[in-house]
Amino acid sequence: MSDTATKRRHTAGLLDIRNIIGGLLFVYGVILTVMGIFGDPEYDKTGDVNANLWAGIALLVGGGAFILWARLRPIVVPEHQDADVDEGSP
């Protein structure tokens, strides 16, 4: 059996920065969306716009896009290979 047939793809997984950024955006989006729905919208300060709700929805979409991007195009981590270095050279 060849060596290439037994190799498995190794991806960055949870350590992919897109997952971390997407997760943070998603968590903040949930918090702002909940505050926009249940909190005081303070329309007089925001020009008759529920800023928390709309910012929360935008963060949910942005966080979801990052997570979806990381799932659809994962970063493949190269396998560790020993360098072919001549031990006699400086």
C-alpha cells in the first residue's frame, strides 16, 4: 500500500482563526439581538431605529458567514516532514 493512500487530510479545525472570529461575532450578535428584542430600544437616541437589534442581526450574519466559510474551505495543515539536512554542513 502506498504512503499517499494512507494519508488523511488534517485541517486546522477549531484553531482556524475564522472559527474564532465567527464564534465571537456570533456570541455578540446573540447578546445584542436579545437586548434589541427585550431591552429598551431608546428610539430618541438612535433616530427611531432599534440599533441593538439591527447590529445584533448584522453580527449574526457576519459570524455565520465566517463559520460557513471555515467549514466550506478548511485550511489543510501540511504533514510534518523532517528536513533533509546534511549533518556535516554548518
